Amino acid sequence: MATKTNVIKNGKKYYRVYLDLGRDSNGRRIRKEFYGKSKKEAEDKLEKYKNGLNSGLTSDYDKLTLGKVCDMWLFEKVKNTVKPSTFERYEGIFRLYVKPSPLYPIKLKDLKGLDIQRYYNTLMDSGKSANVVKNLNKLLKSFFNYCVAEGYLVRNYCMGKSITLPEDNSVNDEDGINDITIFTLDEQNQFVKAVASHRLQALFLLALGTGLRQGELLGLNWNDINYKDCTVSVKRTIKDVYLFDGNKKKYCLVEQSPKTKNSIRTIPIPENLIPILKKHELQQKKEKLKAGVAYIKNDYIFSTPLGTPIDPNNLRKMYVKILNKNNIPCKKFHSLRHTYATRLFEKDVPIKTVQMLLGHADISTTSNVYVHVMPEQKIKAIDKINSLFNVE
């Protein structure tokens, strides 16, 4: 028996059924068409669509692709609600791991947890780290929450046990945990002497004497310094990021809040750094007079001779040049922070105190970072434990 059809489309015979969706603002009837090679196939498609509507999905959900909706969500909704540095990270994940992926063209109505799992497995098989997959999953989880709220999806496949994420035995690298280098005492003394005549001597010594992150140092204002109490308050940070305007991006320096709530803190400054800070303040006033109207007025402690914020890339270049010129083994700028923390532990400062001084969000971060650079402290701990067991 010949299959019954009722319409020809693109030269092929189909069976077509309709669903009446009401009327538009002009009073015109809105009808959605469903095609099948048979009446049953067309009616099955209609029924599936109606089930989606009954589950709370929007009337156009069957046309929406994961990639296009994710692009819209990221650039039109998320962009203006997060820090520029956070959006830069999200954009990178989307550009590198969503846009070129097999998930991008999939219609949201056809998406299954298995599609996501297969893609994650492919990434791992190609050598990507577990951290890459977890960051991607975090972004997609947030995106799918939006899709559910908007009626594009019935459920979030990145929630619960729908997806199996790869095991990751590494610790959270909030503060350079996986790349720790410190200055020895001799190297530290070499560095202190090397920056003695440098224009930014105060910055380098403050980094070594307070453990402030690079962006925190560059974001300091003069009213953050309390000479009387010998303290500095961290309230903001300078970050180099790409700002996005549609598909275009430009490199900028932005001032933003510190990375965590614990990063907003007031910490002591070594007393012998106060004269050096006052010397730097006097130097800056002379630079203002010399530059005249060309000087950009702001309250940054550390700025260029014209008053503009210091580019973190330029600061890193200055730092490396100092090390090379003075034959000091090359270490990252962040090593000044690691060195500060290590010296605290060497002086038996409690780990909770170190956590607060460094601005770590969690004490486990402090422990994970520094426990393996303090073998002597471990030996002392074992000796204390041994003293509890006087076994004859």
C-alpha cells in the first residue's frame, strides 16, 4: 500500500500536519507545520513538540541551537554582570571549547547528556587536563540553568549524576600552588640590594614585605597606607584584560575588586619600609611637578611618571631585567609572595594567621601551597608527636 502524503516540498512528497499557536499582535493566525514521510511520522513530531510545550518549553525551542543561544547568553546577559577578567576567562572557554565543538550546532531540543559526556571524553583523550573539562562544565552548567529558566530546556544535563567528570588529583591553583619557587635568603638579600636605586624600589620591597599580589600592589591608593599604624589596606586590584565590543576586543587595564572576600584585608607593613614609602611619595610629587598639565591625576601609589597605572606586563619586564642584571636566578614575580609566606612559616607564624595575611579564601589553600616547602616544620611536628608516646 502506498504511503499517504498530502504535500510536495522541494520535489519530495510529505505528509503535513499543523498546530495552531494562536494569533500574533496583528491578529494573524500563528500555525506551526510538521512534516513526515508518513502521517504517523508527522503526527509523532507534532506530539513530541506539544509535550515540550507542556513541560514548560517556549514555542520556538525546537529551532534553538546550543551554540547560538550560548553566544547570546554570554555576550548579552553575562558580560555586564561579571568582572572584565571573569568575562575574559568565560569568553576563552567558549571560543576554545564550545564554538569549535560538536555541541555547538546541536539543537537544544535534541541535546542529551550522552552528547556532553562524549565530548568531555574526547577532550580528555586528546590530552586536555581535568581542569579544562571542569571549567567547561562549570560554564555549561550556568548556561543550562539559564536555558531551563527561559524554557529552552527541561533539565540541566550538567547537574547531578548526568555527567561523569574526570578525576583530578591536583589541588586548586588559586595562588600558584602548582608552580612554587621562593628566593633563598642570599637571593632575597641580593634582590633587596639590586632594587635599592630603582624607581619602584618601594613596590618591590612592599611585595616582599607584605606578600601582596601584583594586581593588589598596582591598585593601592595613598589613603590605603596608614603610616601611624604601619598597615596597608587592600581594597582594589589592577588587572590587564581584553574588553569585548561585539566580536572586537581591545587590551585594557581595569580597576576591579579583589579576587575573593578574604582578599579585602588590612595587613602590617614592616616598619623599615615606611621611610622608603615616604621617599617614594616625595619622588612622585616631584614627577607631578615635572609633568605639569600632562600628569594624570589619580591616587595610585605606584604609577608611571605621568600618573597612569602601571601595565602589569611592563612591571614583569622590569622585574626580570633586575634579576638578569644582578645574576639572580629567574623566578616569577609571584615568587616574592611565596617567599614572604615561607619566611612567616620559618618564624613559626600560625597557619591561620598566614591565611589571613595572604588573603586566601580557604585555609586548605594555604596548607596545600606551603606544606611541602617546609620540611623542617614537618620534622618539628613529628618530634612533638613522638614526645606524646613515651613507650618503654
